[in-house]
Amino acid sequence: MKKEFVQFRCSVYEKKLLKVKARKSGLSVSEYCRRAAFDDRIVERMTDEQIEAYKLLVKYQRNFRLITNMFRKRNPRLAEETAQLAKEIRQHLLNFKK
């Protein structure tokens, strides 16, 4: 249980920035400052638009993988290009998790 109290001084701008960053991360200002001080991971929550974009990328990546499998025997070059596109989309999806 947290019982100790710590204070520090900052400018009005810094205080507002701390509040904004804490809100975007889904944390209280205290928890945000603690995590920042101890170099813990602070992850910003995704907006509704970002979640929709992520879902769309997942759908596209799956579709391109299916297209690749369909063209593999008939047109190997086209299959290779769609496979590369699917890999690029997957890389972008992995960046969302960081």
C-alpha cells in the first residue's frame, strides 16, 4: 500500500502535458509519474480510429495471404508480390503493439 507522499515543482505547461499524457495512457498522473521515474513501460491507448485501422489492416493482411495461396501455382510472380505486401502489412500490425 502506498503511504508516502512526494511532491515536485513544474510549470503550468508541464503539468498540463503530464495530465494529457497520463489520460492518453489511461493512468492517473501519480501512476504516470511513477512509471516514468522507474522507466516502466507506458503505453498510449489506441483511439477508436486507430482500432478500426488495425482491424482493417488485419483483414487486408489475411486477404492478401489467401490471394497469394490462390496464385501460387498459376502465377508465381504475382504470388510473390502479394506475399510481400502481406508481410509489409503484418510488419505495420506488429508496430501497433509497440
